[in-house]
Amino acid sequence: MSTTPASSAPRVAVIGGGPAGLMAAEVLAGNECRVDLFDAMPSVARKFLLAGKGGMNITHADLYDRFVTRYGERREALQPILDAFGPDALREWIHRLGITTFVGSSGRVFPADMKAAPLLRAWLHRLREQGVTFHMRHRWLGWRDDGALRFETPAGELAHRTDATLLALGGGSWAKLGSDGAWVPLLQAQGVAVGPLKPANCGFDCGFDAGSWSTHFRDRFAGEPVKGIAARVGGSAGPMRRGEFVITTGGVEGGLVYALSAGLRDAIERDGTAQLELDLMPDRDPGQILAEVARPRGSRSLASHLQSRLGLKGVKTGLLREVLGAEGFADTQKLAAAIKCLPLTLVAPRPLDEAISSAGGVRFEALDERLMLRARPGTFVAGEMLDWEAPTGGYLLTACFASGRAAACGALDWLSKT
């Protein structure tokens, strides 16, 4: 049964059909607003669907006190938003859509069938039942002088009048799916402070005196995962983080690199390069490793000796040779030290459009406590448009959902007082 609001209800435009925009639309429509949702793409939530192809990681089962630390410098701004709608609340919301979830061995939370499409279908059905009107292929162009919203459509430009506007246009990664950052100059023209969009959860190019990987290393190991290791940003005092990453044709990418990407990117911006310190054997202590490396090997090659005594082989041995060179690899002291702390020099993050997400966006200082633009009353902002970042593992999506809900609640509060 439809629950379309009465014609006298406030009209709110939600621009952007990703998780933040859809959540905002649900909250607004559920509170008797007439909601028009606009998106430049032919269908909504394209990035959400593509991200879920390999398994829809919706949130994380971390203890909450640990969960909120994943937002780094923006924890203080995001914690009230997550307090109101955190990972447990998100799972309950998914369950009310008829989708069950489970916690994987890594603590990541997935829908039972691991897919995004059934969740999205159920959600869109509920939104239509609530009376949300969808307008596809409508690219937002800003405002007219009289305050009406401007849209480019297949039928030409149109204007749309609304009582409030909620922007959830995404960041700057994966432009082909709609998150192209085209909104940045539109808001800057209104006097809104916007931090430059930068790649987050991204891969990096490696750099050596002779360039990137040697031809031999690249041809043999590109695409190979490096497992059972730990890593940290060079020069940091923090503990090593365990995980794995993948060798690319020119550098590194994958979960462990993504988790450290903010610190690596910032170090490159500050110093020109960054060091990714690798512990290739986190379960062995340095003294034990030195003793095994120094043990007489007879006629065996050093590679065979490392495999026999320490289980080191394949891409890990290849990395040691690549970074240390032939002379360093043959030096017992240097080799043993490098197994526990191998410095990999990174020279640049991969381009923004290749990144899983983006950092930068609308500064929280440009918003009031309701996520409303101070420079444009009645306009609210949510999702990746905001200036924050988080690692993969469910943290990104949780904050997108939560900020969409928070911005919608802010809009309702503002509408009630105008």
C-alpha cells in the first residue's frame, strides 16, 4: 500500500542515488515529506552494486570503541552521526528489509547471499511504496538566480523548486559510475569550503633508482598476492598491521595497502616519497631469523636456504632481492634485518579515478550541526561529499548510510522551524 505524502507536505530534493542519498530519501519520505530523488545515471546505486560484486561488505563487527577509531582525524565530527546509526543499527535496518547478515572470519559483515542486488531491490521497492519519485538522467547544474535547482536532462534543461535540498553526490572516484566530483566548483561558487578530492583506499606506484619494478620482477610477480605479512607507514610509531596486498605492474595495491593509504598519501605529499615497511615474517623474532639466515648452508643456494630454514619463497624472496639488490641480499645482517623490516619506497598514489574512495570534500566547518551548508541555508550534505575517509571493511558504507540519515534528520529539523 502506498504511503504517498499529502500535497501540502514539504517537498525535498535528494540529489544522488547512492547509499547516503537513498537513506536520506527513506527518512524524509517516512516523515511525510514529498521526496524527489535525482541522479545523473540511468539507474541508482551503480557504485554500490559494483562494489558488491565480489561480496557485499556492508559493515564491520568491531567493538564500537575500536570501530570509531577507523575515521582518523574526522572521528570527532563523525562519532555523533555513528552514535545515532552505527553498525548494529545498520544490520537491524537490513534485517527489516528481509535480508539476513553474517559476520565473516575477518569481522566483516555481509548479506547472507553475499550480493548487493537483492538488498537494493528490496530497498527500492520500499522507497517507491513510501512515495519517493525517481528522476534518472538528471545531472545537477547548480541553482538559478531565483533559487530553483537546475538539471540537465535528455529533454533539455529544467528547473525544480523545492523546500529543502539534500546533496549526496559522492566523491571523485569511479567517475563512470557517477562519482565524478563535478559538484565541487558548483559549491565553491557559493562560497563553500571544499577540500581537494584525493585518492583514498588506493594503490601506489613504487620507485627505485632505476625506476619501478625490474622487468624480471614485474614479469614474474605482477598479480601475485603477498600474504601472511604485516606493514606500517615508515617513520610512524604505530604497531604493524597484519594483512596482505598484491604486486601490480608498477607498484602495490590491496587490502593492507588500502588500510595504510591515508598515511602513505600524506607522506608523499609532504616528503615526495613514502616508505611502506614490511615485516615478511611477523610471527618470528629478529634473533631467530638472524640465526637461521646465518646458519651454514653448504652447497645450497641462498634462496633454497631461506625456503628450507624459514619457509620464505616466491614473491617474498623476490621482494627481498628487488629491494636489497644482489649485494644486500647476500649480506647476512642486512638480509635478516630486511625480513623483519623491508622498506618499500612509494612515489605516487594511483589516480583518483582508480581509487575505491576519495578523501577531501565539503569541510565540516562549512556545515552546521545538522549538516546544513552555512552558506546556503536549506541545503544539506551527506556521504562521500563530506571531508572524511575510512578504510574498506564496511567502515565506508556505514558512515555513508549514517550521514545520509543524519542529514535527513537535520533537514526535517530545519523544515519544522521555517
